[in-house]
Amino acid sequence: MGHDVTVIAAKEEAFADLNEAAAQARARIHWISLGQLGTCISLMKEAGVTHAVMAGQVKHTKIFAGGIVPDMTFMSLLARLPFQTTDGLIGAVAGVLKDHGIDLIDSTALLKPMLAESGVMTAREPDEEERKDFEFGYGMADAMAALDIGQTIAVKHRAVVAVEAMEGTDEVIGRAGHLAGPGVRVVKVAKPKQDMRFDVPVVGLATIQAMRLAGASALSIDAGKTLMFDRDAMLASANEAGITIIGREK
């Protein structure tokens, strides 16, 4: 595509097979620890990087569980933050990159075919009760996402069963199944003012596997704002289990 690529990988999160992928793309790869923001910036500037894309996930819990040893650049950033929310933290990182002449771009820019489409994507359509639970859940999930708490809730019989915070979608689904049994509906939304540069909602085969274990029957995701990894396998698994998936058009 005419781009020279440099990969900066987080030792604590990225998989080792990223080395092979980088080699195939003839891209230089550097492994750093979480919190080494200054090193990250130095490596990108040495490579002449002007645009960057965030890929993958850094679990927010690592900030509180001793998973990050911040360098001086990252410590300075943290000291300026009034709240350590996802938007606040990653948005501040984007600001620091911008100060160094590096623009963080839409993380889905090269992944448009993986975005959820509008409407029903599975063989089975939601039944009336599932649609009612979705409609109930949207208002709750949108409000929660607007507060930057989480992006997923589980609903059953127009009652919120479980709410996502830092633990992640699969854990919410598992907890919901434990609390309410089969028949839980899962609603995952983008933030009302979703910054497509980071923290874009993601679902995949693991999401459906968690739903199958929990006995969850239906999943709603936001069309055009949610990435679907392993899409074919994900939809095949959902169809096999009779799970319905819809893309909400906001």
C-alpha cells in the first residue's frame, strides 16, 4: 500500500507470532514494556513515523494490578489526568503522540470489511421477547458507555443482569449466565461519541463461545462501529447454537 511500517509491540500483551507477521511484511518490530511511552515515541521518531494505528488491547486492570511500570513520560501523563478512564488515558497518549508530530488515525481504517453490518446477520432473527430486551438494554448500555464505564450489559426480562466495567465482555457474559441462567441477551454498544482511533468495540468467536456456555440467546452490536474478528467462524458457531446476532443502526 506504499507504507513503510514499524511495529511497536507490548511484551505483556502481544503474541510472539507477531514476529513472523512482521517479517512477512518486511516491517521492523520492537518489543517494549507497558508504560515505556517515551521509548515508544523515540522508536517511532527514529523510524520517521508520522501516523500510527492502535491495534489490540491493553487491559485496563493492569494499571491497578501493578502491570505497568511507567517511565517518566508516562508518569508525567498520568499526573495530569483527573480520572484514569479509558478515553481519558488513551486520549492523553494520543495527545502526547500529536505533540511529537505523530497522528493517531482511525484504528479501523484498514479493517472496514470487518465492521458489523446493519440488521440480522445470523440464520435466526430475534423473537419478540429478545427485541424487547434489546430495546430496554440500549438505553442502559448507551448511558453506561457515555460515562466511559463499559460497553456491554446483559439483560433478561427487561432487567439488567450484569454490567461491564474493567473485566471485559466474556466475563460479563459468564457472570450473567451464572446469575440469571439461560436466556440472557447481550447488548454491546459503541460510545455515543465513539473515537474510532481507540477502544472500538470488538466481538469474535470467543464472544459466541462465552454466550454458548452461559446459555445466552441473542447479541446486539452497533453496525459500522464494532469489529467482528473470525467473522465466518463466529457466525457459524452462533447459527449452530441458535444464537441470533443483529447490527443496530444508530
